[in-house]
Amino acid sequence: MFNFIKKVNFIFGKKDRQGLFFIFLFSLFVSFVELFAISLIMPFVAIVNDSNYIFNNKILLFIYNLFNFKVPTHFTVFVGICLILFYCFRAIILMLYTYVTSRFTEGRYSEISQNIFKKLLHLSYVDFTNIKESDISKSIINEAHNICVSINNFLTIVVELMITVCIYVFMLYVDFKLTIFITLMLFVAVFVLLKIVSPRLKKYGKHREENQKQFFDTIYHVFNNYKMFKISTIKQHVIKENFKNASNIFRKSTTRMQFLNNMPRIFLETIMFLVLISIALFIVLDDGANLSERLHILSFMLLGMYRMVPSTNRILNSYGYIAYHHRAVDVIYEIYNMKQENFKNNGIDFKNEIRLNNLSFSYDNHHAALKNINLSIKKGSKIAIVGPSGSGKSTMIDIIMGLIVPSKNTLFVDGVGVDESNLISWRNKIAYVPQGIYLFDASIAENIYFGNNRDDDKIVDVLKKVCLYDFVMGLKDGVETNVGSNGVKLSGGQRQRIAIARTLYNDYDILILDEATSALDEKTEKTIMHEILSHNKDQTIIIVTHRLSSIKDCDYIYEVKNGLLSQI
């Protein structure tokens, strides 16, 4: 539990901790209200049973005389009405407390989800590539929710613990020995329950987290490779079995968790019944006891336990939920501790040259992806980079774009080294179109001007440059046609052309096309490349490709092979 509190405290910001402190104070107030509610029952039962109790109790007698009552029955009715009003007030307070805690925890879900999203966006590119995409979705959607469930249960523990302590202290005041006897019985019961339940809940919680990973993995792989699974019944069978196994294990873990979480209620109710029967028998067998007084004490103990046992049960249940979802806190804590990019945005000008100087790079400090690369790219030049898969082309492009932060004195722009002080400014000068492009579930126009002000003339211009104008204008809704999720309503070549149009819409200093025309036929590719290369004379263009026919108009062609660069 202390480890949970430590990690949640780290995840929470200053404002969150202030909110938690307010809820703590509110919890304290609620616990006193609950204590007062229970303490009012015993005198009311006493005066209903015997009106002379009014005159034997100093507080009741003071109120009786203060309001100048003449008949005890009228006073009993008055106390009953006050009790009803107080319990209505108690209900309002409890509803308000529930609303405040629910709003707080759900607000944290939104905030934690956003923080996870931001922290993942600010990871280094290399660190990000080591994370499964399905794990990202699981963390943002699922684990963020689970940690909020854990926080809500922690708040339940706090308020119920306060209520239990307050009632317990009052019970000690009423009858010390009897309360100690009840305490020992409950302590043994709770100790046994924690020893049996807690380790198992943690184990099933770990199973839950592992199998939800497989859930998200399966969903991601299937629906991102829908065609392949659609045509292959063998692959469908395998993936269905994997999903079924993960689903069954998840179901078993959840069923066992629910069973274990219901054990405390059944066990504690049985213990409470045994304790009350024992107390009643003790009173009956004790010849010297004042039966009327003992019945009053028994009534209060009954009320105290009636409120304490459910509180204890809720504490154990909440602890069980925290134990079951402990991996959610661990996962988010790990994300919050991931090293973030913290670059400055000092300006950097690009007017003359990009230069790679003796650049070598290795991902694992063993195998060199790039070896002693020297390259000069003049502003406005059009260069092509070719080479087999795994040769180091993508790594070199990632370094030029600043996705992989180069070592000092290896990447220069107009003689200025690109480093953490100016990397953001440098990245903002580059437009990148990969082979595996992504389109938003929006209109063609929205996909083109994404993140910028809309200019219809400019949209028409870039559509013409990518040879898509006639096709788009022939559609019923024109540029307002929805492309579907990731452009599913378009062909591969049309998707690539819209992605290129998106980059041409903005006047970036540098355009990098990484196999960006691989889905186009040769004729369309030549037309588009001619448009791009001839009408963007001030723009520096870097083309990465396997297809030599598309780079004939480039100023320079370079080959990367086994991490080495040579000009063709």
C-alpha cells in the first residue's frame, strides 16, 4: 500500500495533491457525521423503550427543559423528527461526497490519459520504436482507467477507515472490555482474509495485465492486416484461438477476483453474527448484570458493528481492487519515468547547405548502421538516395530529420551544428512523406490542409501537382469527400498522392519522400516527380527509393550499402 501511495503521489501533480487533501478533510467531516448518526440511535431507542431515560440523561434533560416540553411523548416525537432530518442531511452529505470523489477520480483519468499521451509524444524516436503500438493504446485507455479505479478505492479506504476509527473509539468509551473482545475477533478475521486473498489478487491482477496486452496485440494486428486475415482461413483460425485463449484467461482472472472480493463480506457477516450471539449469551448468563443497561449497550454495539462491518468489508474490497490493479500503477509509473526529450527552440537558418561530417551511428553499440558518412546537400538541390533494405538509408534520413539526435559535430546546417538547442526549429523546416502514410477519417480537403488555415485555391493547386484534381472533382462531394479511416475508401496510389499534396500545401524548406510513390504506376510517378522537381526550385528535396526511373531528374544520386555512402 505504501508503494502504491508513493507511486500515485509521483504521478499526481501539485493541483491533484491539493484536491486529494480537500477530499481528505471532507472524509474527516463525513466520518464525524456517520459517528453522530450512530450515536443518536441509542438514546432514541432508550427513550422509546423507557421515557424515564429522558430524566436520567443530562443532555436529553437539558434539551427537554430548553424547549419547555411537558409531556415525554411529545419530546420523543420531537427527537424522532430531528433524527429523520439529520439522516436526510447525512444522505445529502454522502451523495455530495460521492459526487466530489467521482468527479475527482474521473478528472484524473482525463489528466493522466493526456499526460501519458504527451509523455509518449516527447519520447525520443529510438525509445518510441521499442514500444508496441498496442501497448500505447492499452496504457492510454485501459491502464489510465484502472489507476483511477484504484484511486477511487483508495479514497474509499480513507473515508471508511476514518468512520471505523471514530466508531471504534466511541465503542471503547461505552464498553472497553466488550470492544476489545470484538476487536480481537475482527482482527483475526481480517488478518486471515488478507493472508489468503491479497497474494492471489496480485497474481490474478498480473494475469489480467498480461492477457490484456495480448488482447490489444491481437486486435491491432488483425485490423491492421484485415485483407490478409480475410483471405486466409488458417490465419483466421490461429488468431481466433489466440484471442479465445487470452479472453478465457482474462475471464478466469476476473471471475476469481470477484469471488475473492466477495469472501470478506460473507466471512465478516458470519463473524459479526457469532460475536453478537456470544455477547447476548454472556448478558443472559451474567446474573449480576443490569439487564436494561446491558441491552442499551448491546443495542449500541449492534449499531456500531452494523456500521463497522460493512466499512471493514469495503476497506478489504477496495484493498483487493488496488492489489488486482497494481500493475496499472506500475505501468503508468514506468511511463512517467521514461526519459523525455527536452529540446530548446533556438532558431536555425537554412540558406546554403546541409552537411554530414564523419557520421557514424550504431543502435546497439556493436553493429554500425552508418560508417563515416560525409555528405553535402546544397539548398534547392534535388538528391536521391538508393540502396537495399537494411543498408542504412532510413537511419541516415532519420538523423538528417533530427529524429535520431546525432552526436556533436556530425550534422551541420549553414555551418551551425544541429543539437538539442535548435533541434525543434530544424524539424519544423522538414516535410516527410513515408511509404506507409496515414490519412485521417475526414474529408480530402481536411487531410490536405491539416493543422493549417484552409485555402481552397491552394488545395486545387496541390491536387493538380499530384495528378489528383480530375479524380477529386469527379467525385460527388469533391474535396469534401470523406476518405474513411486511413483512407480506406481510396486506392494506395491515391492515398500516397494526398499525403504528398499535404506536404506541398505548406512551403517547407526541405521535402523528404521516403518510398512515397511506390504505389503509383510508372507514368503517374514520372508526372508527379516532374511537377515536384520542376516547380519547387527553392525547395531542397531528398528522395529515398528503390525505383531508379523516378530519380532521373535529380541533381545527385547516392547509394547506401552496408552503412557506407557513395555517389553514383
